[in-house]
Amino acid sequence: MDDGAMKIFVGGGGENYAASQCLRLDFANRHGLIAGATGTGKTVTLQILAQGFSDAGVPVFLTDVKGDLSGMAKAGSPDHKLHDAFAKRAGTINLDLDFAPVPVTFWDLWGTAGHPMRTTVSEMGPLLLARLMGLTGVQEGVLNIAFRAADEEGLALLDLKDLQALLLWVGQNRKALTLRYGNVAASSVGAIQRALLTLEGQGGDLLFGEPALELEDLLAVISEGRGRVNILAADKLMASPRLYATFLLWLLSALFEQLPEIGDPDKPKLVFFFDEAHLLFDDAPKALLDKVEQVARLIRSKGVGVYFVTQNPEDVPEDILGQLGNRVQHALRAFTAKDRRALKEAARNYRENPRFEIEDAIHEVGVGEAVTSFLEEKGIPGIVERTLIRPPTSALGPIAEVERQEIVAASPISGKYAALVDRESAYEILARRAAATPLGRRSRSPSPARLERRRGEPWSAECSGGCFADGEIRRRLAAAASPHSHSIVPGGFDVMS
């Protein structure tokens, strides 16, 4: 019985694939999962879901890991090599295959294959930065102290050179900071500096700076009422898996923190596809997993649906997997005992269908088929079905580079993020303080009386000029400001007492 809810047609299931399998938009913010072995059709499923959300007026954010999804910007073609197979599939499920493009916005952290997408060091925060740099718990604690001190000093942390300058200052003032906040070891500061150099070498410096991303630009709906599909070029980004996963988690967290509560809307405000989702959870500390679980649990009330795309459902922690109401499970292989256990576990996550064994179906479905279950009225999981996935109406595969650049140039936000803005922040403030302090007023260890400052008073006052007087500090800040160097002199503080 049709209750009038808006739906996305995903494919045909049941006997002779005659029963429509649809994702209800009013439950699309209950999150979802697209899983299956390599080559079973996950990317096409992602494409048809993104296309369906766009047609329904829902903006989408997704990552293009293989470079294949840029074709969504063009209409499909009867000349495509898979057209005959798609036409046959469309006939089987009684679908009129009308080719049409999808309105897209291209993004790229490096700024070459789309609009630059940046955040600031302060916005990412110490927890995610520690994950990004692979810090230990002790090093993360020192990073937290650095952020706390920067906040009390009024030092804006916008880009990596701000963080590098702050760490130089923390190393020079570590005795005073230790008395106030706890142990600040020179070796920890040095380790963080080295991790920053590694991050910079991976292109992480391009991630941080201004103008930072405005989330409203991801929520655009064009005049025809279709949602824009925001495609982040991730083929090169995947060479740095931790950078990829941490940036996407930051973006998801920013949406959670900034979007207003709207309850359960008739359709989502945004749908977020997290491809290669296992990268988010691999070796993640408990604090980070707790954060992901919290965001997934609460962000639905902000109108955001999160869809994890991965090979095996076991890649997603159980506490998060249990929150994913809409599921498309492509084939899983079972070559080893471990594979067979994973297959059995995947089958347990579905509402049984008396017509077939779920475990057998997951093992047997062909390319373009899947075992599906979507939330029904009142949010009840639907009975699992063996489903023939509909073909997309937008083009498969990448578009030409010249076509991509034309779309970027014609975008409503063209030029908005193109030029970096380097306003005064921690780097400039600390460099100015260091340059203004005479060498003769050096005092490496502030007296206990100076530590009894009132909250909010600048550390420069408690140090009486001595904390920034060291010539080594000024030399390193000068080196960082050199047009031939974008980073602090390697070596950090592990050579300093």
C-alpha cells in the first residue's frame, strides 16, 4: 500500500523483479550502508542513489575515490558500451531510461580538479589533528595544552605555519606551561613538529587556511528544485588515507555542530556518502570512535543522512552499524574461513525473507544485483529482497579534464575560494613579539610569582619579555617567513633543554 511518502526507486525485487524497491526520503536521514566486494556494483549504486536524492531536491556530498563519478555531470548515452545491458535491465524492472545529467559542484583539497576546500587549524581541533598526525596519547595531551594556551593568548590558529610557530613558543615556555597545565616534554613537542613536517609533505598545508569552507555552499538547490551533488576529487587524496578519513570526519562533525535541529524532516537537508569507510575506523582510538558514534546518532536530527560505502559490513563498528537503517548489500566472496564468517555475520543484519536464505543470496547475487532492505512505515526495517539495481541516467566514468574545468569556471562559487587570504594570526603575532624583545632581557625560567597571573593575561606579561627573547626562536621564525621555506626548521625541540 502506497502511503504517499516521497521515495527513490532503487530497483526491482521479488518474483521476476517486479516489486519496486524504494528508499523513503522521510527515513533517508536514518543513515545507510552500501557494501560488497570489489567489482560488484557499489559505485553505480552510489551514483543512482545520489542521482535520486538530487532529483528529489536533496543536496549530496560524496567522494570520488576512483575518478569515475565525475560523469554524473553529463547525461548517459546510448553509445556507451553498457547501454544494451542497461536497457535490458531497465526493461526487466519496467523503468523508462531517460538520460539526464546531474547538477554537480567539483571540489578538490589541492584546488586543481575543483574548488579548493579548506578549514582552519582551530576548527579541526586537537583531537582530529592528533589523529591526522598519528600522535600518541602523551603527544596529544601536549597538543591540547598548546591549543589551550593559544586560546588564552588570543592566538588564531589558521594554517600550519601558525601551529608551527605556536609549538616553537610552547617549547621555549614549556617550564611555565608545565607548572600551569601539566608536563610538557621537549621530546613531545619535537615529535609533533616532525609529524607536522610529514603532514606538510603529504600536502596537508593546502587543507588549512582561509577562506575556509562555508557549509552553506554544500546545501545548494538549483532553480529547478534539484539538489547539487558535491563531488570531492579523492583519487590523489587516497594516497594519504589518514588525511582523507580525518578531513571527512571533520566535515561531518562541522555539519553536526553548525546545522540547526530540525527533527525528522520529509526529506534530508543533506546526504553524505563516506566511501572507503573502513579508513575512518582502522586503528582509530576509542575517543575518536566514540565521537563518530555520537555524530552518527545525533546528526539525523539535523536532517543529515550518512551512508557508509565499504567492502564488508564488518568494517563498520557494531555500535555504528546498528544505526544504519537503509542497506544495499552487493556480493561478498567466501574464499576463506574468515570470509565465510563475515558472510554469515552480514546475513544476520537483515529481516528474514521466507523465499530464500539471506546468506546464500549475498554470496550468489551477480554484478548489478544486491540484497536490499529499506526502512518502511514507522521506521521498521523492510523484509530483505534480492534486487536488480536500476541503471543510472547520468553518464558512467570520468569526464574530460576540459569539461571539468568548464564546469568549475561556470560554478556559482567560482573564484570564492581560489585565492588564499593570510590575515594576522599566531605566526605574525609571535614573530612580532620575538622581534620586539631585546636579547639582553632574556629570562628563560619565569619565577613562580609570575605564574600566579590572572586568567586571560598574556603569557608575554608573565615572561617579562624573556620567553620570546631567545635568538634561536627568532631565527626559526625568520626561517619560516622566508619565501624559500614554508616550514619551521626541521628538528623541533628534541635538541633543546
